[in-house]
Amino acid sequence: MRAKKRETITFKADETLAKALDKVANKSEFIRNAILNALENDCPLCQGTGILSSEQRSHWAGFLNTHSLQRCDECKAVHLVCGSNEASCQH
């Protein structure tokens, strides 16, 4: 059985990112895992871009008037809570 062919992909990084990556033991594995995680778990609001438009920020600010972010005491996941209703984690 032949091994899967690997392709080398490069990208440019600013000095701050390059210095941070220099502290990672296995940069290639770290970057692969980070990219796969980002592709599998993109944010429904920014759709994986990591950036909200000014219109999205405005909607988000309005949403936070009646909702909050809270950390679950049981699983430690951050989740949205509507108004004063305490939403319990669904494990």
C-alpha cells in the first residue's frame, strides 16, 4: 500500500506570530491541528473568518443586551444564556 502523498503549503507570518510559533515544539503538527480544528468548528456568527463586520458587531452588541456568556460549572464550556434563565449543560 502506498503512503498518502503530502503536499507542502507555506504561508507568510508577521514577526509576532513567527516568534510565537518558534516556541512550539512541532510547528507542522500544531499548524495542521489548528487548521483542521478551525475548519471543523467554525463560528456560526463569523463563519470561520475570526472577524465580525461592523454590522455583525452591532447585532452582537444588541444580542448581548438580553443574553450573556457564562462558563458551565460542570464542564467549563462557555455558553450563551438567554436573559435570566440559567441554561444547564446537556452532557
